[in-house]
Amino acid sequence: MPQNSWTDNNSYEEFNPIEAFLSEWSDTETEQEWSSDFFQGIGGRRWKAAVTLMMVWGTTIALHLIAWGSWLVLGITLFLTVQVSRLLFSKPLSYPEPLGEQDLAQAPQVSILVAAKNEETVITDLVESLCHLDYPEDKYEIWVIDDHSTDRTPTLLDQFAQTYRPLKVLHRPANATGGKSGALNQALTLTKGEIIGVFDADAQIPADLLRHVVPWFERESIGAVQVRKTIANAGFNFWTRGQQAEMALDSYFQQRRISGGGIGELRGNGQFVRRRALANCGKWNEQTITDDLDLTIRLHLDQWDIGFVSHPTVQEEGVTSAIALWHQRNRWAEGGYQRYLDYWRWIVRNPMGLGKTFDLSTFLLFQYLLPTAAIPDFLMVVLRQEPPLYFSATTLMLGLSMWGMFQGLKNTSETAESPFTLTQMLGETIRGTVYMFHWLLIIPSMTARLAVRPKKLKWVKTSHQGQDEQHCET
């Protein structure tokens, strides 16, 4: 997910339609109807969030009051085991062979974009790694967008641009809008690559990454590819260890969801998108705070698939304090929730196909609706002195999360220099599960805030410390 987000003066309380996106859906009479509905239905996030919140609370209270409410929940839980079974028993798809020396002459052009704001602590390492990729120098270009930095970032970038041929720098003025998405869209018009890669400024990129990513795009159905992310400073403290376990859990789910006919998701840092697919979807949405998750939905609605590269990985800095984690995860949670509010009409119409729609719906239930419903469920338990209504579904969700985290840690450990022992993996799984409980606080508070908040949430970008933070606690 995106680490660099900047406050601007544009409110996104009422979502403005993406004109470029709509133009791609208006070639026929049916698609013109789609566009008309889009204009009418994509606004009003606040009232949609309020209606959804009232429905979740009202349904939970009603199920407590009717005799067969618990049986209905049990039936829904059994239905959800279908999705769980798909995740547990599907096998990851085979990966294409990385490009060999003989393949490089025919390799496609790749454009790499990095949006940077006040990143002097990490920008040197990033540029050095990007300019030394094991890929023909005339086959890739690097665009670093300086979004009106006030530190030494612009000076350093201009110096590097004189040294490295692939590097190009775009400086944005103080009044530039659109945040990270706006920066990426502005640079996109200047690029020439068939494949567009996006990294955060703190990314640590292996030299052979493009050789592993590019072959995925030989599959015509692939619109984008996400590279597995790991935490560079994972050993720093409890919070960074938890984020490492969370990344392992995410990689397990990503591979299993894709292989089971569900959706792959973009995570911002280390994402690659086919230019044609990106153009068809209207480029990056400048009215969302998580451009990667928003683009994920639009790609799937446009019937593209998203692939996943588990090795090699892209490393990034994990946040090191509870406060920083709270702000970052609130941003991620809100952006993820917004996409359901924005695109629910098109999701219901099922252009993605039944498998992807079912997969997306079950994760909406697990990630957002169940945690939101936990509050009214708990209140009814206290008032009526009866068992929690969603105990069976919550137990299923918790068990799936722990199993996925363990398997994810196992898979990632197999390619590590110092693999975990069984005891260590169990310990990291328990630690990671405790860490993941922060989502049970974030999701209910976020859904309530989005429903009642009168204006835009303001935030600051995640601060990166560079090499100073790449050490373990003693």
C-alpha cells in the first residue's frame, strides 16, 4: 500500500467521476448507460458509509432479537467455509521463467515512477539501486517526481540526473494537486514504456527484479503485477516484527486468492501495470487516498488479471511506533473501504465474473463488516446476557488468519538467508496475531468516522529514516 500521501486542499467527500475512465466505457449504447450510472452513483461517500453503518448495526441488533438469528449466522459461516476451502486447497500458479541473456534484446521498454516528497534520507540509495538494475540501459527509464520537497531532495535528484542516463526528474510546484496520484499521472504523460513500475522512495530493489516481473506480461490477461513486499527493519521492535508477519500473511492470501480464481491486489510499492490497461482504467485516481487499491478494483472491473511475484522481493521501512502505525493503517483502511463505496454498483453487476466477485465479497465481510459488527454485538451481549452472535464467523476468520500467517512465514522463510525454525515460526505467528488485533480497533473507528465526518481527513506522509533505522534492538 502507498506510503507517501500528502495533504492537499481538495475535498474528496463527494467523489468526482474520472473522465478518462468513463471515456473508455462509452463506445456503445450499453457502455454509455454504464457511464451515466457512474456519474449518478459514485458520489456521496459519506451518506453511503452512514447507510452501511446503520445497516450493520441494525442487522446485528435484529439478529439478536429473533430466535433463529444465531442459526442464520451459523449458516452464513458455513457458506464462508467455501471461500476458506478455496484458499486452503488451491495451489499457487506457476511462475514464468525469468528473462535470460538471450531474451534481453527483445525485452519491452519499462518506465519506473517514484513520487518523492522530503525523502533526502532515502533517495540516494533508491536512485543508486534503480540506476544499476540488471536490465538493458536503453530499455528502461526512471522518473522521480519531486512533489515540492523542502529538504535537499530536489538538489540531490538534479545532481543524480547529471550522472545517470536513465534518470529523469520532474519537479512539481507548491500548488500541484492530486497527491501521489497526481504526481504519477503527470509523469506518466512523459514516459514511453509499455510497462509502468511504481516504487516508494524507501524501496530497496534487487538488481534482477525486472527480469522476473517482465515475463508475466507475456500473458495477455495480465494487466498488472505486484511484487511481494518485506520489511527492511523487521527486527527493530514489536511493531516492525508484526508488520513482517502481516506481509507474510498478505503474500499467502495473494497467491491463494489468485490461484483460486479470486482477485490479486496492488500494494503500491513494487507494482507494475501494463500501459494499455492503465489507460483503459483512466490512470491513477486523484480522488482517493489509496491509489493502488482503487486501481485494483478498476483493473478487475475492466476484466484484467493481477499477477504476484513472491521472489525476489521489494523491501521497505516499517513504521516503528504505535502512533505512526495507527495513522498509516487508518489511511489504508479508509482507502480500502472507499473502493467498495465507490464501485459497489459495478461490483454487483459482476463484470469480473462470479469467482472474483465472490472472493471480493467475502473479504469485505472478513476485513470490514465483521469488525464493524463486533461493537453492536458486544453491546447486545452485555445488555441481554447472551453469547456473542458472530462467534462462529469470528473464530473462522481468526483461524484462517493464523494459518495463513504461519504458512506465509514458512514460505518466506524458505528463501531467507536464515530460515526460521518451527518454534520460531510458531512464536512469530503468535506475536503477529496479537499485533493484528489493532485492526479490530481501526476498522470500527474508521467506519464510524467516515459516516459522520463533515470534511476531509488530513494526514502527513510516512517519515522514512533510511539507514539510521536499519538495525535491530539489543
